[in-house]
Amino acid sequence: MPEDRNPENEQVDKELADYTDRLIDENQVTDDEPAGLGRTVEQLWAMSKDSTPTPDTRKRIHSAIQDEWRQTYGEDATRSIWQRVVAFFIPPENEWRSRQKIQRVAVTRIAVAAVMVLAVGLAITGGGDSSTGTAGNGGVLPWIITGVVVVAGFLWLWITRED
Amino acid sequence: MQTRYENVDYTKLSDEELVKHAQQGALDAFSTLYERHLNSVYKRVWYGVPEQDVEDVTQEVFIAAMKSLKSFRGDAKFTTWLRTLTTRKVADYYRRTRRKSADLSAEMELKEEHENLPVQESGLSTVERIHLQDALNQVPEHYREVVLLRFAEGLSFKEIAQVQGNSLEATKSLFRRAIAALKTQVGESHA
């Protein structure tokens, strides 16, 4: 592309030449913009700094991909049932999910599942009788409570799954 | 086909190996590709479409990649293939919304009327971003590409030269011309 040869353009060209040479020499990618290059280059770098996806964005897009994958290809054929169960409670490690976060998520999810199991147990025993050590008969109330706990627990586990 | 109980550390595989696993039905392999390339795709899209649509278009890129994965034969590098797909999706976005890049100026005028414009972490205002995006959409494709490789993907000039199959000197020269054209365009946009 032919360039206009006027002193101002030549100055810009020289600054850009120095700039690119400096970047190559120092193998720099970001930051430390030389002064006098003009706002455009500074803005291009600024845009680059702003354009990082948030953890929520990463998670949302990943979930959408997983849903679409299951609709298109079905469940991951290479994963065993056992691996899927484990992943349901303990999400796999990745770039935006640290080991600490996984531990936190896993403990919470397993605790919720344990509460669900406990609720079923309590409903079956009818609440129990601690003074005699025999199973009590709480009537319909324990089952209602269990139903609410199990449904709410399952919904929460399903909605928040990250497998 | 991989056995069901085979335990593969996908993070250690190359893109092309991951594609092979994903083609065989391994969702985790595709997830690894997603994690590896999300930043560069997101950044590319960020330079191309309005902020509120960046996430949607990025998602479309990965879903399109997932659906056309079977047709990837490995003739080109996966990154090149994904880059092309991203460019196509950004173009689709403008076709679909029947929006020309010039409309970004209209959007900017609208935004200028409002007070309390959001300013990004870097200090770049929404108006400045739209000006720049508008200019970027109006420079020739090969100029835009070299700018995106440099700023959106953060490649060194040596890497850009390799990607484009050019010499280092030719790449530097192209970059200088692209920046000069962009500066002119920004100047015109502000006029």
C-alpha cells in the first residue's frame, strides 16, 4: 500500500519501526508501552487487558457446551458410570477451578447428599424413640419433610453440577 | 476407540491429539481444548462485536467447533481452524443482526448521550472501545488479522510470521502499515 510521504507520516513510521524492533528484541508482549506512539496502540493494548473472560463466563459457556454435546452425541462414551458418579460430586480440576475450590464444592455436595440419605432414614424409622431405643411412628410428617429435603437436595445437586 | 476405563491426562496432549479423542466421543478432551483456547477466542471476539454479545458469539464458536469436529482432518493446525471459525462467526453475527460496522458509530453516538459511561479496568471507556472496534472493522482483512494476532492473541512477531508464512521483516512491515491505517481510520472516525 503506497504511503503518503510527509514528515508527520515518516515520524509515525519511525516510531512504529522502533516500537516493533524493541518488542522483538525484548520479546515483550504486553505492558510498558513506549511514550509517543499514540493513543491507538495504547488503546489496543488496553482492550487486550480488558478482554479476559470472567470465571462465571467460563463456567456458563462450558455448561452450554456440555449440554450441547449431550444433545448432539449423548453422554461421553469414554466415561464409565462410576467416573460419571464421581464427577457429579467431585468436579474435575481445570484452569478456573482450583484444588481448594474442588474440595469445597465436593464437601458441600457430599454433605447435601448425606442429609438426603439421613432424611430418608429418619422417615423410615418415623423419627425413632430415643428413650426406648425403638423406631417411632411419626406418621406422615417425616415423609413430607423427607420429600421436601430430597427433592430440594436433588434439584440443587442437579442445577449446580459441574461435571 | 478408547476403552471405558482408560485414564488419560488430557492436559498433556497436543491440540491435534485432543481432537482425535474428542472425535471418538471424549467430552473431557473437548473441554480441555475449550479451556486451552477460550482466552484467545474470547479476545478475538471482544475486538469484533459489542461487549454485550461477546459471550454469546464465543459460545457459538465453540459449539460450531464441537459440531464440525468430525470434519476436521488435521490438514491445518487446530488453532488455524479455530481462528477461521471465529472470524466466520463474527461475520455471521453482523449478517444475522443486519448490522454494519458503521452502525457501531450510531451505537456510540447513542452511548455518548448517556452519562456515567462504563470505564473498563484498563481505563478505556466504552466510547473509545467502540471507536476502535469500528475502525478495526473498516480496515482491510489482512491488516485486521495482523492486529488481532498481535493484540488479541498476544503473539510475538516471530510467531505471527510463522502463522502467516511470511518473513519477519514482511510481518513487521505489515504491522506498521496496519497500525498506520488504523490510526488514520480512528482519526476519520473522530472527525
